[in-house]
Amino acid sequence: MSIQADKPAKKIKVAKPSKEPSAGVKKMKDAFSSPWASFAAIVIAIFWTIPTFGLLVSSFRPELDINNSGWWTFFLSPNVTLENYESALFQGTAVTPPLSQYFFNSFAITLPAAIFPLTLAVFAAYALAWFDFKGKNFIFFGIFALQVIPLQMSLVPLLQLFAKGLVFGDSVLIPPLGITGTYIPIWIAHTIFALPLAIFLMHNFLRQIPRELIEAARVDGAGWFSLFRQVVFPLSIPAIASFAIFQFLWVWNDLLVGLTFGGGVKDIAPLTVRLAEMVGTRGSNWEVLTAGAFISMIVPLIVFFALQRYFVRGLLAGSVKG
């Protein structure tokens, strides 16, 4: 009796999904990488930079030249002076301090107003991304929804809270805080306004960290804080640096919050408040105004170029998957 061996089953070949981009994506990629696209980008960049360059040239021109001719005539008859910067930085009045005082006020406002929300947002996003507790999705969506509330709607309630406290009927829920005329209301306001977006961006970035990496660290005995310090934080530096740039530029260039919560006190007013006063209603003293405007631009430019290698990486955090 012969036993017929079963034939081995044929292997079924499964077609692997093609990783090649579609024709539309490839066509768009070729269009944006073409020489014409590069030429258009260069032209746009040049036109975008011309006003700033004109501001720089005007800041070094004497008052008489600024009043009599345009900044482009500087190249025909160059006449350079540093008196504009000297007047803007060091000359003040009995009522108005010099611009250098406002310059340091802006630093005193911007650094804490960038560090506070960033610190709170990183820890909050870490908890929402990796801790398991009831209601975390509801909390996250609630924080995300806060971004649609206009900043201007909360200025008056916050100002009343800082100045008068919170009173409901005859009950005093929060007594007057007595912090008006200091930096504290400005720090708190900037922190509150920045937290929703900061938590949202950091949460999206932290969720991209492989779960296997987190679980391996937990198996090795790492606590949640050790895990954050040794694994999560080093991987989050691009996103942290990116938001730090955004927040620093936002606070440094802000006029509304500093003017509203500063209480009109010159000793704590930011640089933008003084620049708005220098503009005036008639546009006089152009030479000092151009110097002051360029002084206010120096610090943001230094911050941006110092952290630009993290900027694009952090800007794309959470925008793609995989």
C-alpha cells in the first residue's frame, strides 16, 4: 500500500503596499523644488525684507536727511550717525524713563512669561499623554477648546480679579490680591493665555514617543519622574525650543497685555508701550523711532537664529504620524 505524500501548499504572495508617492504628490513636490519656485521664494523674501532694511538704514541717518529725502538716497550720499540710538536709549525726561529702562522691563516680563507656561505645559502634557486616569480625554478636549476664546474677552475679568478679588453676593471668594502695579499680573496673564496651545502642541509631540520605550523604562523600575527626566525630556527638546521661540516672540512684541495689566506704571511697562508713545499722533521724531524700533527687533532676531535648528523640527511636532 503506497502512501501519497501531501503536496506542500503554495505560498500566497501578498502584494505589499507601494511606498511610492502618488502622481499628484510627486508632481507637487517637483513643482515646489523647481528653479522657478526657488526664484519666486527669493523674490518674496527680498520684498519682505526691504521695509526692515529701510528701517535699519533710516536709524543711522541724521534727522535732517530723514525729513528731506527717502532712505534709498543714503547710497548716493552716505551720512551715518549714532545719535539716534544714543537719544533713544539714554535720553529721558522727568516723566518718561529712557528706552533702556523699558528694554530691561521687557526682559523682566518675557523670560518668566515664557518659562512659566512652558514648564506647566510640559508636565501637564506628559500626564495627559501617558497617565491613565478617568476624564483625561475630557480635560484635554476642554483645554483644546479654550483656544477659541478670544484673548480680549478675558482682559476685563482678569483685571477685576487682580484689583478687587472675586465677590459673589455678600461672600468674598477671593480677597483683593494687591498685585496691581507689579510684574505679577502680566506674568499670570501671559501664562494663562499661552497654556492651552502649549499643552496641545506638547501633548501631540509626546504621544509620538514609542509606547515600547515607555514600557521598557517602566519595567526597568523607572518612576514617572525619572522616566520624564531621562527619556521624555531629552526627546522633547525640539518641541520645547519651538514653543519657547513662539512664546518669547509673542510676549516680547506684545502691547495689549503689558499695557492693560501694567496699570500705567512706567517702571514695569514693556518696550512696546514706549514705542507706541514715541509714535505719537503726528509721527514726529522719526529718527528716534526708527532706532527704537530696531532696538526692539534685535533680541527676537538673536533668539530665532540661535534656536532655528529646533524650530522646524518642533513646528512639525504632532503633524504627521508614523
